[in-house]
Amino acid sequence: MTKTLEQALLIYESVSSFSDLETRASCIYNALDGLMGEEDIASIASAENEYLRGRYSAKSIGTKMSQAGYYKLIRQITLVDGENAYQETKRDGSKVLKHYFFRYCGLNAQEWDERNASNRVYNRLQQNIEVDPTHQIETGYKLLQSPNPWEMGAGLIAVSGRRPHEIVARAKFTPVEGEEYQVQFEGQGKKRGEKPVFPISLLVPVEDFLKAFKKFRANPDLKTILKTARKEASGDIPKQNRIIDKLSNKRLNRVVKTSFEEILPPRNFVEDRLEDEEADINNTALKSAYLAIATKRDCSGSPARQMLFASKLAGHFIDVDPDDQNRLKKIDRELQHLVTTLGYMGYHIKGEVPFFQPPKTTVPSNQLARTRLLPEDRKQLDEWEELWGMSNQAETMHKVFELARIALSSQSQPTEQKQQETEPMNDATIKQLEQKFEAYQQQTDEKFNQLLQLLQNPQTTEVATTPEVSTTSEVSTTSEMQPPKSERKQTPKPPSRDWASVSKAELFGEGEYKTPVKGTGATSERVRRAIEAIMTWNDQFPAESNQERKWSINIRAVRDLAGVNNQAVKDFIEGHPLLVSDHNIKHGIDNQYHNRCHKAEGKTSTDLIREDVYPLIR
């Protein structure tokens, strides 16, 4: 639709008081789309050029316009040679059609040449700056222990080499079995349309890193930042990342400069620094130091091999599956991305790089907290807390003690008949005592097995009985003794009805049905329909957005929605692991604590999921 100059000027003048460049770029696009004539276009382009040059220098104006979307938006306008566009001659003599806006707004050819003329990376690589890896790693670990979230965030960047917006919002880290200093990383920035997952090295043990990362992500400040980014740039992930960086970089860089200024020498000469560029001891410097340290520690061999390893750690070069022959044949052209990595490789590592181990606690025992847990026990307790749907560790520990009491009190130990000291012990008596001891040992083993079963299935308070061993002298021989057998039936019964055809009202106890219907298979069907309803609720939102509205499928959520016990949900999920995990991963809600984002004053998470999802149960 063709516009007049008057119409275009009205649109442009509507944002004359706005300083946000993205808003101005969008307005420029709306004003110029359909406007013809070089003179008319020049009047708007010149006004915008004057505004931009009044705020930015030639060194930064090109970057600002690119980030705000001027180039991307105006290139969407249909070009008509001589009407709204002109032929520009390129360096190689070829010509390209460009909108008149670019003739009157932004950098000219000479300014672009001056802007792109630089030797600062070359100068940086000539310096051979030394870094002490031990000091760097110890400082990063110390920051991980800080109660200040931004100090913790700087520590996470220092030991993982990730970008600020990755640590703040995008990154997901998964332990690699058998690896103490390696995780699978997902959430790489600057990979539009791609979601690579690849291994990265950590400079501290995985357990310490993930513990700090979990605590960092739980901070309310980070949730506010992410909420702001989603609100200002709904559905635009790259723009959200820029907003996240804008809101977090200064706070992180302040910590980096304070903590690492004496450890990391500047990489750039002061005169090489771009206008408005941050101090050189920043998050980028941390990434540069990380790449040098991790590569020195984890990769030996030729300089080329080490360069490739560093590029993989940085995410500049994404490796391919060796079995994917089609991609493998084209992989050489991807090596051009190693040039990007080269720009980071300004640090030289002094000495060997240790596999850092956190210092052990040396606090006297009388000063420790009354309740202490070994790391492996804490991990087990966290698993049981999730399995049983407990709200905290105190409740979980209470349940463990309760189940232990049930198991240990289910049977009393047979009492040994004391032998008179004066009674002689012949071979037959010794043989009988050996048989008794073996029988008692079997009973003890059975009790521990019962305890383990109870811990995995807290709803089951039935304890399998073990035949008591006779304490008389008439004891059967070892070869005749049989191992104790459980009286619990293990074979599942077939469904008593076709539950898939039963109405929701009857299955869940609505209306005329006062209580949920009972029968073999009814509970499983309630679980199935509840999970199906959660999926329906989540699928109404795009996979990349509205995570705060979505419900992660886990034991507690399904239990609250279906009104069944934890074990019923656990059995169903274990029987359909890919169905559940694939859905959660698809929507970015696979964190086991995701559902804690659902909060409302005066309401529990049970109230909220039944309000949201229960009506969708079919």
C-alpha cells in the first residue's frame, strides 16, 4: 500500500520522543513501507540520521543500528529500482539494490572502512599474557560459596566459561556418568534456530558446580530479569538474551573486576578499546581464561588439536555424530569458526592445571550442626523427597525413621538359649549352633531387604513374614533349609473393566458418583488421563515460551491432580519414561522443581493445578 509523505511523517513523528532504538526502528519501517520517491524517503532518513549521530559516534552507530533491527526490518520492504531503491556498486564491481534509507542514514562507505579497520586482536595475540590457573580456579570456587547471587554468578562463569545470559536464563547442565569434571551443556547463545547439546569441562567438581547453579537460579532477582525479558520481547529469544545481558552484565562485571583484577591482566591496550566498551577485566576475559585453563588441563597434543578442543568448549564449533556421514563430509567448512575462538586465545597458562578439589571441613565436631548428612546420603534424601512428594527434608527424614521403625519392629530376634559353661560341647552341638547362626543370619538379611522395600514404597506397610527357626535341638540340616519366601503376590491382575470407556464423572467421583470408582486398573487410568490433561494444557502454549504457565509432569503434580498415591504415579511414569521426559524437555520444564513457579496467595499448588488442568481431563 502506497503512502504519502504526510502519512509517513505522522508515523515517524509519533516516536520522536522515544529513546529506545528498537521502537524507533519499528516505526521507521512502518513509515517507509509503501513510501516512494528519493526526496521523500531522504527527509525521514536524514532526520533519523541526525538523531543517531547526536547520540553515538561512528565507532558504535553501526552496531547500535544492527542490534536495534534497522537493517533487518528495512530489508523486508519490497524494493523498486528508482522508486525507493538504488543500485550500489560493491568492491568486486557487482551491484546490489539498496533502499534509499541507507544512503541518507547510518555510516557511509568510508566510515564503514574506518570502523572495521582494527589490529587489536592481532595485538592481543602477540602479548602472551600469563595466568596462574590455581589462583583463577580457587577464586571462582570461593565465589560459588558466596551468599551474594551476583558473586555466585561470576563464579559460575569463571569455572564453566558460559555467557552471562546462558548462566542467568538459558543454560541446562546434565552430569555425565563417570565424569567428575564434565557436564552436558544445553542453551548455547548465538545459535539461532539451533539447540546444540555438547560436553564441556568444568574447573571444579560437578557436584559443587550444580549445587551452586541450582541455588543461583532460585534467586528472585533472576526470575524478575527473565520475566522482564519475556514481557518486552515475547517470542524473540535473541532479543530476550540482549535484555538479560543488559540487566545483568554490569552487576556481574563489577564482581569480576573486583575479584579477578589482580589475577587477569588486561588483554587489550587501552588505545585499542572501542568507545563505550566495558573494562577489559570482564565476563569475556573470564571466558578467555577458562578456555586456556580447561584446554591445558584436558587436551594434549598438537596446537591444532588444542585449538579445535577450545573451539568445541566455546560452542563456536559443534561436533557431529561420526555415524552421520552426510554432515561429516561437509564438516571441514565449519572449521572457519575456529577464527572466532582465536580471538579469545590471548592468555598463556603458567604451570600445570590441577584437578581442583574443594578444601575439607576442619571445624571441630562440637561446633557442627546437630544434624549432619554425608553427600551420598543427602543425594539419596533428595531422591526420596521427590519420590514421596515431600515438601522438605525434615518431612522426608521423619518418614525414613518411621519406615525403619516398622521394618525393625516387625519381628523380634529369637533369643539364644545360653549354654551352661560346665556343659560339654560335642561335635553335634557345635553343628547345631552353626546351623542356628546361619538361620539367624538369613533372618537379618531378610529384615534389611524389607527395610529397603519400605523405603522405595512408603505406602506399603505390609511386611513379608519369615518362618521362625526352631530353637529346639531338633534343627534340620543345612541342606534341607529353604530360603524365606515373601507372602506378597507379585503377579499383576488384569483390569476389571475397560476403563478407557468409563466416564470422567464415574472414574473421578463427580456428580451422582459420590466417590471414585474402584477396581483393578482404575487408578492407572486416572493417572493416564491426568497426564494427558497436563500435556493438553502445556501444548496450548508455544514450546519456547510461557514456561511459568506450564506444569511439569512429575509425581507430585499428577498425584494432586488425579487424587491417587505416589506409587501409582511412579509405576505409570516408569512404564512410560519417554512419553513424560520428551514432553517436559520439549517445553523446557524438565527441572524437578519447576512447578514451584506456580504460586498464589492463599492457594496451594494442588489448588492451582486443579483450577488450571482438572477441567481438561476427558
